[in-house]
Amino acid sequence: MTSKPNIGGPAISARRRAPVKVSATSLVKVGSLPGAEGFPLVVEPNLEGLDPADWARNHKAWLDEKLLESGAILFRGFRVPDAFAFRDFVGALSSDLLDYVERAAPRSQVAPNVFTSTEFAADQIIPLHHEMSYSHNWPCRLWFYCDVPSPVGGATPLAPERLVTSRIPDDIKQRFLEKKVMYVRNYGEGVDLPWQDAFQTQDRAEVERYCRSCGMTYEWRDGDRLRTRAIRQVMATHPRTGESLWFNHAPIFHETNLAPEVREGLRAQFRPDEMPRNAFYGDGSPLEPEVLDRIRRVYDEATVRFPWQQGDMLMVDNFLAVHGRDPFEGERSILVSMAELYVSPDVVPA
């Protein structure tokens, strides 16, 4: 018996079912913290046992879009058990994970490209800042993971930089833009990081190469001490949106950021440019304390806080949001990962 040709196309039995598309929001619910509409965005799973890394990998484009809209996303309830699971989640969203060089604070590595948050004493405040905005390069994205929430305090306050930039007075912006900012750091004074920790090397020649490559001047001093000077940007342009945003460490590095008693003690020993760290206008003239206080008030007025829960993950666009740390009591462990290195176009190698 001769079979007839199938004129009408492939047999029904050979047809393939179209793949079922699952929207990002069918597996999660999206909301906000009480009193903080849209910043940070809060994402929680709708399904018990949803794999966070797998879900993130499949919805990366949607998450990228939401991060650009909000500036920060809090992932809550995903049951992330440890630093390595956190690393898997971060790796699902970015392959360009970073080490931490030109350090401004002590940290320890606990998993590949996963570090402890700044290891300052529990009673100290870390003011709002953009990660590494004192440098010639910085991460575009940050991730935080709550391993152990503090029983008292210990929040990671946030502020949306779009709002802050819009509220900084124009005359202050113009003055800074004309002069830029100079950061002076003295390593090995006994009250700050030694240069070996900051640059993650024991080799002076390696430090010198790094400084020259990023337009930073250096001066070796007696007692194995090092002084560096770097003139850096005041505002930065977001690489994807093109927005110009306030982006510097001037209020953080300036001596007025220190507790009054600490500042007076250091001033009794050091000139302004001999302090462990300090900030000036780019021409070396002093920054006005009242101007820095005005900038700090703008950040304070825009600040959002929330209590950490174990397993929380926070994704931050480092251009669009600033972060800090509140004092705390008891045990606290917040881990950090950084990704997508951005190099300032203003850098001129020495």
C-alpha cells in the first residue's frame, strides 16, 4: 500500500507544544516598605522553595529594568542560607565580580568575591556614601546579604541619589564642579589602615604603579608611611541612563565627619594634610564646614531605613543610591559583593 503525501503540513503528532512563558511577577510579588514608596523596591517569592539564583538568571532583564527605575531592590523571603548561596545569586546577575583594592576600611573575604561589610566598631556610624567614589574606578552595582541581623540597630540606611542631587543647592554644585575634590590620605599613622592593607600588596613598586596609572601622587615618608593625593570627580554620569549625579566622598573624608573629641585629638598632632584622611577643594583650598553640613542634611532628609531579616539580599545601583550603617548592639553580619567596574573618563595617568 502506497502512503499518500501529507499535503496539509506536518502530522499533528509531530507538532511541538509552544513553550510556556512565565512572567517575572507571576513567581514573585513586588511592593515597597511602609512609608517608602518605590525605594527600595521589595521583591518576595510567591512560591515556597523558589530557587533565587535560577529565578534571577531567568529574569535578569526585568531586574535590570527595575533597578534602573528604583535604584535599589530588597529581596526578602528567598531563604538564602549562607555566603555561598548569596554568591550564586549575585553570579546569576553579573559575571564581572570584583575584588576590593584601594580600601578605605578593613574587610575580610568569606567566599569568592564576597566580603564582610566595613569592620568598624559597633558604636560607630558610617555615613551615607557611594561605594569608592573617592577612587578613579568603582563598582556599578553592590549586593548586601544579611547573614546575622543585629538585635538592636545595625540598619543599612539608603537614600535615592536622584532626589539628593535635585536638592543640593546649585551654588554648591557649581563651586564643587569648578574646583573638584582632592582627597589626601596618610597611611600608617597608627589610626588608619596601613598601605599594605589598603592596596593589598607588600610591594612599594606595585603601589607606585597603581598610583601613576590613576593620576594619584604619592610620597613615601619615614616609618614606612605613605601619603597620597588624588583629585577626583564631584558628579558622575550614569553609564546607562546618562544622568549626571552627585558622586563624591567629600563629606565622608573631611575631618568634620569625625567625632569632635577625635578630631581635636588628631588636630593636636597633625596638620590638615597630615590627618589620616581629609578632603579639600581640588586646588588645595579648605572645604567649608557649613557647606558640608548642608550636603549632609540633604542626605539625612532623604534617608530610608529598614530592619534586616536573616537571608535578606539588597541590590543597589551605586550611581542611583547611597548606603551607610547605623550603630548596633550584639552580633551582626552583613556581607557585600561588588560588580561591574566603572572607570572614570576623567582619569589622566601620571
